[in-house]
Amino acid sequence: MKNFSEDYSFIPGPSMYIQKEHALAEAGFKTAFLGKKTLVVCDEFIKKEFYPQLKASLTSSFIEQEVFIFGGECTYEESGRIYDFAKAGNFDYLIGMGGGKALDTVKLAGLQLKLPWVLAATSAATCAAWTAVAIIYNEDGTFRDIVDAERSPAVTLVDEAAVMKGPKELLTAGLGDTFAKYHEAKHVSAFKKVEKDTLALAALETSEKMYAILKKKKPAVQELIFANIALSGFVSTAGRNASGSLYAHAFANAILTVKGAKKILHGNLAALGVVFEYLMLNKKFPDTPVFKRLGLPLRFTEAGLKPALFELVEMAGLIKKNDSVEYFYPKIRTEKIAAVLRKMI
């Protein structure tokens, strides 16, 4: 594990993070330093619901803009389409607006175009608006890759009004993903000494504060949004050497091969993955009451899934091949993983 004094060049967060009720209204003067022409990437729904606010703000700062309609899946192919569109447009920077997949696609396109990117989150279902990694999927929605985007967003705008306007299920799913980050950090850090890694230690301390917010019976919505995006993002990024993913996210990626799983929000799958993680570690899951109160799934059926035996076997093989699982548990057997998965039906 690297010491902070060694070659630790990864930037742990956006240069500017703005979370407030109408953050989109500040997009113009908060991003004007990046240039005078931007490409906005969002899907049709987001364009209809939230682009008018963004457009007005950019226009008031004399920023020229064009819109690229996001296809819905963060793939290398979709990033390539953005690249082709933007290459001849002489843009100064990109703006990704919407949920995690749109934001991650903009990171990948920005990396290819060598342009800075701004992320405008209208959902708190993931920490994508904070992090400098992009989760890549295949065209069919199955997991493909994780790309290190090498740098963080130039500006992150989290519009609380937009988040609150969206379905409650999105915020709840984000809580599931954030729970997974905490428990994985707790278990992964047990393998490594983090006292000499300043960022990793800060990430673990932050994860405790994040967890405390999650367990509150009546937290403010703003707190939950901050926990899902900023705190969770910091834990993922700054603590990558000591608190990275383990069984929970390996599960969440592998389950996408199960029929119907691609329609389920990532955070709900990660939440289910936390339960799987505790079963794999032969430990009692401590947050069952909280999951029940929030409506997060504890079994496949509670997530609306009924995987067949062959699907569980396929899942087990994918989990075993996950980089973190292979690193921390190189001797784990596929048969054991499959047996634990069967207990969750």
C-alpha cells in the first residue's frame, strides 16, 4: 500500500463542489472560467425538465452551447459518439447533466477529447458527480470495465431542488450504495495498515461520519444527498488504497447477468451485495432494521428477482474473478460463493 508521501497523484474530489437548492442557476458564472463554448450531454427527459434552467444560466454568462442527447448507457461506443460529435465543434469544456451513467460517459469523453468536464447532478443515486472514475457497461447493460479518468470534475453542481423533484427511490438507492461503501471500507481496511496513508485514514474517518448520517431516523434530505455524493465519493476516491470495493460491488456488477437485474437501480443491487458480503464473511449483518425501514432489499425476492440456479453459478464465477475478491481472497472457491448466493433467494 502506498504512503501519502509516495507517488499518490490521484485527485480526491472536484475543484469546486456546489450543493444547494437551485445549483443549476449558477452554472454560468461558476463555469465561465473554463471557456465560452460548451457541449451539454443529457438524455431527453433531463433536457426537457432541467436544461432550460442550465441554458438560461449559461446564456446569461454569454456561454455558447450545444446539446448531445445521451443514449442511456455508459459504453465505449456512446463515448465514441460524443467524441465524434464534439471533435469538430471547437468546444472548451463538457457538461454532463443527469444521473450517474450520463456523468460517467462525460468523464470518459472528456478524457478522450482532453477537455475539462462539469458534472451537474439531478439525482443522488450514486457518487458519480464527485468521483474521477467511470463505470463502463456493455451495450446490453452488463458490466464491462472501470476506467480511471485521471482527474476530477472541474465543477460539480448538485441541484437539491432537482434531486428532491425526482422519485424517492433514487435517493433510497443512493443510500444503499453508500451503505455498501461504508461496509466495504470497514472490511478492506482490516487487511491493510492505513496509519501512514493520510488520505486513506481521512477516508475511513469520513466513512464513519457518513454512516452516522445514514443511520439517523430523521436526517435532513440535504444531509442524505451530501452523504450519497460528496462523502461517499470522497471515501471511494481518497480511500482507494485502503477502502476500495469488496464483495458488495463485485456482487452488484455480477448480478447484471441475471434476468431482470438491469432494470434495478445500482444502489439497490449494492445494498443486496452488502448482505451477501456479510454472509461470505460469516458475520451477522448489523443494519437489517435500517434496511427494512428504508425499504432496501435483503433477499433476491425483495429486489424483485428470482434467479435460476445456472444464473447463480454464472454470478459466482464472475464474483470470484473480481479484482478485489481475487486479491483479498485468492483461495475462495466458486462453490462456496454459489452456496451463499442460494441462501439469499
